[in-house]
Amino acid sequence: MACSLKSGFCVSGSNMIDSKTKRVVGFCPSVGSIQFTKTKSTDLPILNSNFKGIQVVVSDQSGLSDWRVKGPAYFYVHAQSSICVSRALRWWDKTLEPNMIEINSAQELVDSLLNAGDRLVIIDFYSPGCGGCKALHPKICQLAELNPNSLILKVNHEGLKPMCNCLNIHVLPFFRFYRGAEGRLCSFSCTNATIKKFKDALAKHGTDRCSLGPPKGLDESELLKLAAKGMISIELPLKSTNGETMESQVLKIENITNSMSISGDKTKEAEEENAVLMI
């Protein structure tokens, strides 16, 4: 027999059956055979557990007439459990519209902006632990439903923190609006109390229109930062440098950084030498 506990694991053992009445009169637990199973309700109140990653005590202080735990008053169950976020708790995945996409990398963000054409693209920076983000999420989903031609890219700040740092995103929730060759149209932070900011920006920039030239996407300075960190491809051409590749620009930045580092080291050595001479 295996008695399932509310904490999601079970204690295996054998039943004790009266030969005359053919009824179960006891239960002998086998502490050595413990396995995890799905959580189920139990009709065995003598096994009580509030397992939360700590030692569990199973007691026989109370019971039914047909159930008795044979053995010591207490026996201890040592168990380990991995922590995971239930789908029911993932509020940021609820009520998503077809035009809402979760971004999983910097390269995916860059590609999504460049492939959006003339569509209005809104980047929604959020964090699972942000109360304001959670409260605002249902309204953003409603606005996404009312504006099916727009594209909302959801960026988990907690999961993509290095990328967000390169984009100077330090306040949540935060939004950026982009469209085609115009690039970034506006950026701001808002909450439920200031949702009018979002609605006004949507009304201003949500009208369909054609822009001349290919989509611009992120600013070149941001692209260079991401490329220098190895988060995106460095083969993209840069418009402001007459077609010069991002790779050459990144190499220039690295050379400047290395030169500054060497210069700083030499300055420090000179200061140390002067200090020795003064002594």
C-alpha cells in the first residue's frame, strides 16, 4: 500500500489484515521506499504533513478505528523537492493575444523589429516579480486585442537582464514604440494609474502608414553594445558609417577600450614609482 500525502509524495508500506474479519487493521510504513507522486487527497488523517522543503514528521496521535500505524509514535521522512513555477502562477502568460510575442534573446528582439515592416511594434519590458507589471498586464492584453495590427514584444527583464542593461532599461513596467524606418517613436514607464500614457501613444502612433526605407529597429549605439557583449550578430551594416560593418565598429570600440586600459595601467605604475621616489 502507498499512502499519498498532501505534500506530493507517498510513504510505501504493507497492510495488516485481520484473518477473521478480512479488514485492514494496521499499516507498517517502510521508510526506505519513498517515491514522489502527484498530489492527491487522502482519507488517512493520521498522516499529516505540511512539507515545504523541511523535515516531515508523520504522527499516529489521531486516527480512525480501522487505521493504526504500527511502530513508534513518530517516524521521520527525509525528502527533497525541486522548485518550479506553476503554470497557474505565470500571470505573464495568461490571456496573451496572437499579436503578443515573448522574446527569448537579444537576437530575437533585433530580428523581430527588422522583420516587422511598417507595423507598429511595442516592446513591453516586465518582470515576474513586478507588482505594477502584473496589475497592468490584463489591460495591455485588452489593448492588444483592440489593435490587432500592432505587434507587442514582451521582454522579461529578469531573464534578459544583460540585454536590458545595454538598452538602459532600469524602470518597470517600461514601454518602447517603434515603426518601420522611423525607428523608435517614444518610450515611457506607466502603471494602472497612468495607463492614459499608453493609450495616448497608441492613438498617436497606431494609425497605419507606409514609411520609406527598411525598418530601423534599435539605435546603432544599442546594437554596438549588444554586439560587443556577443548577444547579436556583428555582420549587420551600419547606416551612419557608409555601410561599414558592425564588426569593424566593435573592433574599434575594443581597441579604444584596451588602449584606455593600458593607459590607465601605465598611469598607475607612474604614480606608484613617484610614491616610491618620494619615500
